[in-house]
Amino acid sequence: MAFDFLEKEHTIAKPGFNRWLVPPAALAIHLCIGMAYGFSVFWLPLSRALGIKESIACAPDAGFMAQVMSTSCDWKISMLGWMYTMFFVLLGISAAIWGGWLERAGPRKAGVVAAFCWCGGLLISAFGVYSHQIWLMWLGSGVIGGIGLGLGYISPVSTLIKWFPDRRGMATGMAIMGFGGGALVGSPLADKLMKHFATPTSVGVWETFVVMAIIYFVFMMAGAFGYRVPPSGWKPTGWTPPAANNNTMITQHHVHVSKVWGIPQFWLIWLVLCLNVSAGIGVIGIASPMLQEVFGGHLLGVDVKFGDLSMEQKAGIAAIAAGFTGLISLFNIGGRFVWASCSDFFGRKMTYCIFFVLGFILYVSLPWSAKSGSIALFVGAVCLILSMYGGGFATVPAYLADLFGTQMVGAIHGRLLTAWATAGILGPVVVNYMREYQLSLGMPRESVYNTTMYILAGMLVLGLICNLLVRPVAQKHFMTAEELAHEKKLAHEKSSSDNTASLSAAELERVGHGGNPIVIGAAWLAVGIPLVWGVALTLQKAVVLFK
């Protein structure tokens, strides 16, 4: 068939393939879809897409549908912001629905579909901007792109865990670090492109969408075709799977994705992720205004509250707050790799205990550091909080593999991401509504976040309890040998005996290492250079925080 090269059996690694080529392939996809975090860079230009210099307001009596279909007035940022919600809701839903298909189709086919959805969605959005139809943007990037997000996000998880059974946390941490870093690369790139394409009659957004779609498509397709899966029965040279009696939290058996809804451990991990993310995402959403309102003129070295600052002073602290948001984004990214790697040594359950205990201490310390005027302690605490927010995302795939086995961990991870979609609503709602409620009571701006921090700390206590309740999965939930063999057949995997017939012991030994070092270096440079560029630009913005 014409597309046989996409089938899973055609992605099985041959002797001489180096497993260190798989992480940069995963990073190539995650760096592209991670731009979902940075889409807010388009909101202001799109809010004046027709007026160019100033927004053209819709008629006061124009209803919602009239504003959606209008070609004569600009969109409100609140309407554009719905795309951000669609991204992460569709990510969780699509990952849950098609996670099982991904396990059987393989990472290459899933990566190709993700590339067409994400980049095709950008092209549809470009036409939506060009024709000034916001529903096309919602459909393009929001719905179709959101499906691409879900498939692209989980496409490397199972494969990386199988290639790195000795370092599961580190492997998934590298890939998911890329998702957090996508905005660091994509946002400044989009800003430069919009400035390049801007004319007296265009803000340059639709042209930017087209160029980014092309760039992302090349990178995502390269990543998809870089994926390989290890032969069945392969393991790293010199590595011995941990015995069950030495660490009962790491199973050698496998749970079918269709059974996880009925397993208590799945729902405990679901709550663990949801509560950790809810607390972290709540802080991300208010980081900039929180720093400005809590410290006010102290950020500039003057003893003046936020409400009494001049416009020039407010502009100055806004620049400092922008550096603060850049700094915490770096901790979010770094935490994904560092904490996930640490979990290989501490264990997944202990790592989450650290998240919740240390996180609780840090959240309850924020009101104290704010009252004492210690900007350094406040910023340091928030940075550590955001490192554990990112670390929670990167550690959970390995946690699932430990508990439920590796055969269908990508599909199980997809279902777990519904916790992310839930947290994306819960965290911001708690934080934003508490802030507005306390302001309505006349509470000073510098104090409105105190109660919120205690509520978020309470969420972490609940998360800690759920994590402590996690126990090894009961034997009755695992697939039998016959069920596992059937699932491997559906997933186009050869059995160990079939594999031995096609690969000798010496050939199997050569899988996972070797290869051309120039190719390996080029693969890492292809993803490393954009990431370093994005980090450098972010650090430049963060420097203002320490002046």
C-alpha cells in the first residue's frame, strides 16, 4: 500500500539504531504544539485586525452571533480567549478518545496526523483572519488544532518509556519539557514575523500563521519520521528489570486501557494530577498582576502602594512583572526535566509527596513574604512552585507506567489528561473569583491573594492524601498472557519468540546504541538551537527583575 511506511511494523528499530535519536524526535513535535501556551501573543493584534491602529468596536446592540459573523468590527479579546480554552479541553478529550488507537497505530502515524491537524488548523485560522471570520479560527486552531495537540502530546510517551525503561522519568521529562518550551520559541518568533508582515492595511497575523504552519509542519514531520519503536523483548544492555519484591510500585505486568476507569489507583492519580495542576495553573494565571499588586512601588524602590502609582511607574513595574513571568516559565520548563529525572531515583510516589509537602510550605509562605516585603523570597517561592507544576506533568507518565505497565501507557496517559482539562477550569476559576470577591469587599489589593494561597495549599493537602493512598494495582486488573499476546498482535508487535527468529541475539544486542554520531548530533542541534534561542530571549527579559 502507498502509506505502508506509516504502519507501526515499519518503524521497528534495526540493529545500529541509537535510542538517543528518539528524544529529539519527540522534542521536535512538542516544541511545535507547545506554541498553544504562547497564543496570547496574537490577541492584541487580532483585536485591531480591521482598525490596525485602534480597534473598531461593534454596535452596542450587536448580539454574540452578530459579532461572530461580522466583517466590519474587530473581535474582543474575550472572544479570542475561547481558543485557549478549546486547546486544552480538546487536548484532554482527543488524548482520551484516541489514545488506544495511538498504541496500535504507532507513534509515527500519530505524529503525522498531529502535524496535519495542528498545522492545518493554523492554515484554516489564517483564512479565518484573512476573511475576518472568528468561527474559522475556533474551528481551525481551536478544534482541529486541539485534536493535533492531544495526539502530538501523547505520541512519544509510550515509545520513550519503552526505549528508556532504566530512566523513564528522564525520558518523558525531556519530551514534555519541549511542550513547556514551545511558547519560549514560538512567541518571539511570532512577534518578529508579525512585525515583518505588518503593513498599513494588515497587522501581519494571517501571514504569520501561514509561515509558522509551514515551519511547524517540517519540524513535526521530521519528528514523526524520526520515531522508532524497540523490538519486542528488547532491553538496554546491562539493565535488569527490578524484581517485584524489591519495589512493588513497579509492575512487570500490563493493564488494558479499557479497564482503567474501574481501578481506584487511576482515579487517585487523576486527583493527584488535577490538584497539583489546579494549584500551579492558578498561580500562572495571576503571576503578573499578583507581583504588581502585592509589592507595588517596592518593585521600583519606592514605598507606594499599587493604587497610588503614576502611569509611568505602573509601566515600569509592568516591565518587571513581564520579566517575572518569563522567569517562572523557565522554572516550569526546567522542572519538567529535573523533577522527572529525580523521580528515577526517589520513586514516583515519593517525588509527588515532595511536591505536595514542599508546595504546601511555599504556598502558605507567600502571604508572609509579601507582608514582610521580601521580594526575593516571594519570587523564589513562586519559581519553585512552578518547577513542581511542570514536574508534575513530566513525572506522571512514568508513574502510570510503574503502576499499569508499559503496553498501553500512552492510552492510559491520554485518559488521565482529562484531569488537566478539569484543572484548567478549576484553578483559574478559584483564583480569579476569590480575587474579585475580596476586591468587592473593599480589601486592599496587596492582601487579596492571601486567602487564595491558603485555598491552593489546601488543595495540595488533598493531593498528598490521595498520593499516600496509592497502592500497587491488584493482580486481577492485569491482562492475562493470552490477552497480552492478542493486544500485541493488534499493536503490530511480534512476540519474543517471533522476534528471536528474525533477529539473532547479537543483532538484538546492537539495537539502541551505535549509529552515526554526526546524525545524532544534528538531531539534537535541530531542537536544541531553537530552544536555547528562546531561553536566551526570556532571560534577557527576566534580567530587569534583578536590576
